Amino acid sequence: MPSVTAKSIVALEAESLRVVRTTAPDGMPLESLDWRVLVGELWVVAGAQGSGKTALLETLAGLIPAAAGEVRVFGRRVEASGDDDAALMEARRRMGLVFDGNGRLFSALSVAENLLLPWCYHRNRTQAEGLAELEPLIRHLQLESILSRSPASLSRPWSRRVALARSLVMKPGLLLLDNPLAGLDAIHLRWWRDFLKQAISGDPVLGGEPLAVIATADAVRSYLGLGPSLRFSLVAGGRWSILPDIESVLAVTGEDGFREPIEPRP
């Protein structure tokens, strides 16, 4: 029988999914969407502020319930309002989520404590053991010198990188990134672009297997040139659609991305 390649592994499936847009003035969900994301693909979900991009990621992660439809991560159903907590936890262990901005780090914890939190919780082991085992990842993300600092002392790009480290400690197969390239200087942007290429190609520090990556974006130009596995979709006017190439996205967003929300905030 033919072997199963990474490219044929389905990381995420959404069927007839309707996403509740918590920031939309009318409260209407995104129209039903069907979506399949394969391991090794990088999907960029473009859209203006308030269009529903973050709500989409949080629904995929099982943090907020869908209005209808279902999500499966590596074949396991993700249901925020379901009764099977064990199944939800197992699905969540297969994915990592990095929130927008400073990544929602815990201000009362140090950088080291933030990134070790899920590892220690799920493995039931000590922080010292975690630092020893995760040392290659910490070095790869260039965090060695800031482990003892508080999140409040970090710039936003470094906070975002700590949040990325926290999302990677359990070696997920699916990575959800909310606007990761927004507001970065040239050095941080270059680092993130290199990381994304490593993630979808399979890097030993990240577990050796290609990841599936979904990233939201207000502007998409920074993703240009990240390889043949780059895919684009658009959230606009309460609709989700797949676009064939970056030129199709730029025709909607413009070179500098969306400047205003599609729908006015109340």
C-alpha cells in the first residue's frame, strides 16, 4: 500500500461551520464555511479588524462554541460546549494558539513560568525538568536571556515570541497565529518569516514533522515568498472565501492591508 505522506495528512476540517463574531455590531455569525487544512500548509486568513478572524481562530481552537457545524483536528472533534472534556483536551494538545498583541501572557508569572505552564501541567513534572528538556526550543526562539523577566518588561514582538514558545512546548501539529506579523520591525519580521518556513517544512527543534499553520492578517504582503504551500482566504462582509493567490487578496485589501473595519463598531 502507498505510504501516507505529510502532505496528505488532514490537520483540520471544518464542515458547515458558522462562527459567532463577537465584535460584529449585528452579532451575525460568519456564513457557513467548509475548509480542509493539510499538514505542511500555511494558510493566511485576511480580513479587516472586526471581520471575525480572531473569532474564527478561537472557534477552531475550541475556546468559543460555533453557531453551527463542526471542527475536527487530526480527526478529533473540537466542541467548546460539548460534554466530552477529555476529547476536547486531547484535541487541544494537538494544536497551539498564539493570541494577537502580547499573546495574553500571565503578568504575574515570569517568562519561563509562562512558557512552561502547559508543559508542567500536562506532563506533571517540575519547571527544572521542563527547562532542561525544552532548552533547544528556548535557544531556537532566542529566549535564554529573558527567562527571568516579567512579561510587562518586554516589547510586544518579544512577548509574542514568548507566547509562540508557550504554544510549541507540547509539540502541536497545528499552529493558530492571530496576526503574528503585524507591527514588526525588519529584524523580527525576518525571524518570523524564517520560523514559518521551518514550521511548514519540518524542523528538528519543532518535532521534526511539518506543521499545519493558520495565520490571520490585516495585510498579506509580508507573507509573499514563503513557499508553494502558501494558501489564502478572506473574511469580509460576514463571508469566508478561498482566494487563488496573493494578487487576489491584494485586490481586496490593497498593498498596505485593510485600513478600516468592514463594519463600524458601535
